[in-house]
Amino acid sequence: MPVNQLLDSLTQKQIELISRINAIENDFKKGRSQDFSEQATETENDQVLDEIRNEAKSELQLVNEAIRKLANDQYGVCSHCSNDIHPERLHALPYTQTCIHCAH
């Protein structure tokens, strides 16, 4: 994949993740119901949303790191063994930090 196409793809993913995180955080700011049974349901929903937010933040860190590596000509190099990451792996997961061997 050409570098500018890869950068566009990563930037789009970055925007999507930031939007998802912001939407979840805005949902947390909404008022809660006065009804006790509704509050219990809302608490469960908050726990699920918090997990989704944490996963999105982790994924965003990986995307940001991939963009940084792309800018510094370090993209596609395993962060553990320093070998090249196979292009098919990068195509499937453009912000991966490890080769398939180190991922296991």
C-alpha cells in the first residue's frame, strides 16, 4: 500500500476512534434516571461503555504510534525483534507493532 494511502487510512481510523471515545464520554456526562431499576441498568451500560472506551483508547495509541513510525521511516518494523513485519500482516492490521512470531 502506498505511504500516502496508508497514512490516509490510519488518519481515518484515528478520527473514527477519537469520535467513538468522545461519544462515550459525552454519554457519561448525561444525567441519570431517578428510578432505581433504571439506575441499575444504566450502571451496567456504563461498565460496558467504559470497557469499549478503554479498548478504543488502546487502539488509538497503536494508531498514533503507527503514524509516528510512518513519519520517521520506522513503519513495518517489529517493536520486539526489529525484523520486518510481513506486508500481509500490515495489510490486515496496519497499526500492528509486532511480527507474527513475536505476537505469539
